[in-house]
Amino acid sequence: MGTAWTTPATAKAATIAAGLRAALPRIETERLVLRPCRGEDWDALEPIWTSDRAVHIGGPMTPEEAWLDFAQCVAAWFIQGTGPLAITVKGDDRPLGLVLICAEYGDPTPELGWLLTAEAEGQGYATEAARALRDWGFGVLGHGGFQSFIAEDNAGSIAVAERLGGRPAGTHPLAGDCLVYAYDQKEAAQ
């Protein structure tokens, strides 16, 4: 797309951006690399927000709304110490989605969430990535430090939360009465 907000930084700004990304976690699983997001990831990620895929996250959104939501999550790293990581397959740096722990406006706790591109669905990537970030989150935020907020009709995400050891913990009224899944470090270890 080549817009100013997604174009990679140049000159000294590129060095600053690279240094900031280097301070963020990079997590590897059996098949995946979870790495800091970059501006050039946006072309692959934007359809998550602007297509019908966004029905469970308040969309479809306009391109501007989508960018602002994404940028808000990325900014969480600098405000909250947690945020999104791009999901990539080892040996292929194209982002297939995001996994995140961050708190948006109105969230009672940081949220463990996952968003995938259409091509990434059905391959176990959400569970594998979210399990790795969940375990990282326990080390950073401790027991009860995050939850997942999932629309009642989002069977795929409910299944992921349950595979991660999430247990129902009520609803979240600020997010359309979505279901809340809580994670217990002891239960997750089993």
C-alpha cells in the first residue's frame, strides 16, 4: 500500500524502531515464531479488521478504524509492558495473524486474544501461539493477570480458550456481553 504509517522507517528512525522491537519478546514454538509487529505487516493483517472476519471484534471496520485499533494494541507494549506479536511459521516471515495480551479501553484485565488471517485458520496456529503467549504472560503478569473475552457465537475461539485451560468466568458487559475465560497457571500446566 505504501502509506506513511506502514512504510518502514529510514535513516536514524529505522535504528530506533529496530531497537524498540529488539526489546520486545520473540517466542518460538514447535512450528511458529511470534515476533514484534512491523509496519510492513499491515497489508497482510488489515483484512482481519476490514472484512467479515472482524464480526467478533466490532467490525468490519473502516481502514482508519482498523489501523487505530491495531496501533492501540501495539502501543500497549510501551504503556502496559504487554501487546501483540505477529504469528509467523518458521522459515516464512509473512504474518498469519496476531496473538496478544493487552488491555483496551474498558477492559477489566488485559486480554489474551488471537486474530488470524483466513489462510491460517484450521491449522492449530491460534492454539499453539496463544499457549506460548499465555505461558509467557504467566511469567510477566502472574496468576489471574489476564483473561479472554469471546463473543458467545464464536465457537472457534471458545474451543481455543478451552484447549488453553480457560474456564468460564462470567460475561464482560462493556464488550457486548461477551464470555470471559480465566486462566489458572496450575490448570494450564496440566
